[in-house]
Amino acid sequence: MANHRTPPPIRLMVPVIIILFSVISVVIIYLVGLPWILPIPFLWSTGTGLAVLAIGFPIMIITLRSLSTHRAFGDELYRSEEESKLVTTGPYAYTRNPLYLSSTILFIGWTLLLRFTFLLIATLLFLPLFIRAAKWEEEELTERFGEEYLSYKERVPFFLPRLRRE
């Protein structure tokens, strides 16, 4: 019988971290005396923000369809090898972390569209968290899939995608 470890409570952690990073961002703005609205021209930020969101949402949707929402939130993380298989198609053929990539793109898009300084700070706080979470996941995937994952890792970039597969 396979050992089943309890997955982290990702569904609970995500909203808690978002709230925490938002509060930290507001405190930084208050303490440093930054403006609440970024000094970016409205028309430029609106157009650019909408364009960035138009890139991020499809990547997120395609990624969730490739992976499944249950798996994206950690529900399938600790199933046995027989119950799980490595996803290397769709957006995962171009980057090992399309979910974090699309989340980053969406954060940038919302920051540009709404021009709130706290969103910029929260985005900067999320980037190291995304990188750390992806590194942790890589350790788990290496343990679970071994050579299959290591071979995939050699072919596909960590975060920024190659536009052509090798």
C-alpha cells in the first residue's frame, strides 16, 4: 500500500496569502508614503492592462484544462504513481510552470488596468513565492516520476516559455 501524505491546504492558503500580501502592500504604501494610484497615463495603462489580461486568461484556462482544477489545487498531489501521470502536453510543453506564469501575467495585467500601487507591491511579493512553490513542486515531481521528470526538466524551461518545442 502506498504512503499517502496529506497535501498542503492550498485552497485555504491561497486566499490567506492574497489577503496577507494585500495588507502588507497597504502598510508599505502607508509607511513609505507612496501614492495609492500609480502615475501611469490612464489610456496607456487601460489598453496595455487589457492586452496583458487577454494573454493571461487564455493561458490560465488552457493550463487548468490540461492539468484539471483538482490537480492544480493539490488534490491529486499525493496519489500513488499508478493514479497519477506527468503532464507534459499543452502549455506544459512550453514551460514547466504555466500556472505560475499565467498568474504573474494576470497580476501584471490587473496592476496596469487598475493602477493600484498595492497591486504592484503584491505582485512583487508573489514572484518569490511562486518560484519557491515551483521549486518545491519540482522536488516532489522528481521524487514521484524520477527519470521521466528529469528528462522533461531538461527539455522544457522553468518559467519563461520557449515559443518552439524541442
